[in-house]
Amino acid sequence: MKELIIIVYKINVEGQNRSTVEQMISNLHSAYSLTDDNELKENYIIREMWLPVEQQSDIQVIYPVPRYTTSPEINDLVEEISNRIKEDPTNTLSQHWKKLVRELKLRKINEQS
């Protein structure tokens, strides 16, 4: 049985016109959407919401509740990593993080096989 994942992408569109926002969301969707990720689609139903907002951008998994909330140490580590990624002016940490997540996902799939 597949599990459900709901992800909300909040995109700061302050000062942008409608066509620019539509193009920006389209570009972000093609670059970051997980709905076409074949490894994830095997075990999960993925629903994404792309919300234009006039405040700080962020991404949040709203369902399922992350498992790390039961461990304060892991929760602190996730928060620290997230803050460092947000503060990285070169965006290098974000790229390394994406590679790491991909590698962990592939390892998990290989372990299940």
C-alpha cells in the first residue's frame, strides 16, 4: 500500500506580475517537483501545492508528520542544517543536500530489493 506525501511550496512573488509568477512557478515545478520521481512513485502518492505568497518562501511537508519530531536531537539537527542551507549565499549546501538525499533514497531502495 502506498503512503501519501503532501508538500507545500510557498513562493515569494512580491512585486511580480501574473505572467512572471506563472513562468516562475512553471520553472520551479519542472526543476523541483517530485511527482515524476520514479523511485518515490513506487511507494508514495505525492501531492504538491504551489502557493504564490508575498512573504518569505519555504517548502514544507505537511503530511505525513515527519518521524524526526519524536527525537529532539534529530529535530535540532534538521533545523540546524535547514538554517545553514538558507544562509548559504552560494547555494552550494543546497546542491550538496539534494545529492545526499538522492543517494540516501537510492540506498534505501537498494536495501528493500
